[in-house]
Amino acid sequence: MLEDTHSNKKMKLSRSDIRLQMRQRRRELDPGQQSEMSLALCSQIANSPLFRYSTHIACYLPNDGEIDLRPLIERALDMGKRCYLPVLSPLYHNRLWFAPYHRESRIVYNRFGIPEPVTKWGKMRQPWSLDLILMPLVAFDTDGNRLGMGGGYYDRTLAYLTRRHHWCKPRLLGTAYDFQRVESLPHETWDIPLQGVATESGIFEVKGEG
């Protein structure tokens, strides 16, 4: 639930309403606020064991006001880690593959206006070969439910995790501003839960996760 600031009463909102509110709040941040909170978020992740013990890490380049991971990507590359960015699959119109990303990577924009590195398809990675995926989101709750942009690309790409009880790679960590946390999100059976969410104020582990 989100709080209606006009009536000071809590009200249940649909996924579409929550998405609209949160995207608007992200866009209202000035560049200074965005930079300060992004640096704090990247520091939280960089100091976590989950990041330190991961070698192959999927990140993203910010779009539509998303919190910026570029300082963390720079740190990961300096540490010798391998970084990847999500790209639209050439074989399945509603799935993601992950392309290697380097400082010299050439970037293009896909049909949604999201930046992707240009690389040969043979160098793409499937999600199960990654250690950690840092996932953008529009809203989240402490049960690990994530509200994305509505396309369902991550959920379909990671659906295989619901059928696995062992070797459940990669670990999934959402990234967001702290204000994107809500008390409870309406969710669907196909939604893939996160193991935790990182914000500028800390890393929230999902209830029941070890």
C-alpha cells in the first residue's frame, strides 16, 4: 500500500497506479539528488559479500530515471570482474540475453530507447551462467516482489528459476531508491521474486531468505 499524501490515508493502488506514481517521483529528482543517492547505492552493493564473491555480474545503464549503477560498473571492472548488460534476444521477442560490457563498448538504443552494447551474438551469455543480476525496478516490497516497467522481460527470462531447487544461479538483487519501497505489492504467479533489494540506505534481505 502507498500513502495518499492528499488525504493522509492509506489506499490500495493497482500495479499501474504504483508504476505511474513511482516513475513520476524518479523523474522529479534533480541531477544532484540522483548522483548522491546513486553513489550511496553503489557503495552499499560494493561492500556486500554478494558482490565481492561474484565474478560475472549483469548490470544496466539507467533509463527513465532509474538509479545509476555506472560507478559500481567502474569499480567492478577495476576489480577484474566481468560485467554484462541486458539486450533483447534475437531469437525470442520477449526474452533477454546478456552482452559483455567494457569501457570501450559501442552503445546503441533498442526499440524501447534502452541502451545496449553492440557485440556478436556468439559472445552473449544466458542468465544461468551469471553469478549476480542487478535488476532495475519501479517498486518493491520486503517479500521480494518487484514491479518492473510492465514488459515482463526479466520474469520470462528467469522463469526457469521457479523449476529449480539446486544450482539456482544467478542471485537476483533489485536496485532502487529507498522511496520506491511499498508496504505490499500486488503480484502475479509468474513474477520472479528477488533475494534482496539495494537502495541508498542499505540492502534489504527478503523475508525467509538465508
